Amino acid sequence: MTEKQIIHTRAGTVYVRRRQKYQSREYLRSIAPPTKGEMNPSAKITAEIAMAIYLTPGKHAAIAAEHGVTESHVSKVKRKEIWKHIHA
């Protein structure tokens, strides 16, 4: 199964470029669905730390220093961009 992409060049020539099945995002998700939370191999914190970050009031810099993560990571946890599943 391949996907076709039509490419227009400067000279006006049209050709078709095929993308292999194994390169498509849908195929990759079908063989290895995304993992959540601590099951993700690149997870930097645990669910307990994520919940503590979410519930702690104060400046993001102070919270980040306390838990050993970046300010942007704290911000994403608090805005529920990451670790969404622990808020349900």
C-alpha cells in the first residue's frame, strides 16, 4: 500500500512520488500506539509528581526547581497539555 503525492516542478513537469506504507504516521501508530504517562520510555516524571505539579500553587520557576523539571514542562502540566489522563 502506497500513498501518491503529485509534485509540481518549476518547469511545469508533474511527477508522482510514492511514499511507502511504513513511512506513514497511521501505519506507525497501528503497530505501536502512543503510550501515556510513566509507560512512555521518555517520561521524565511520574504520575504522582505530575499531580503534585498540577496542584501546587505558585510560580512555575519555583515548582520546576522543586521537582527538577523545566518551567515549560510545569506550564504544560498545569494547562493539561501533557499528563491529561491524570486529571480525569
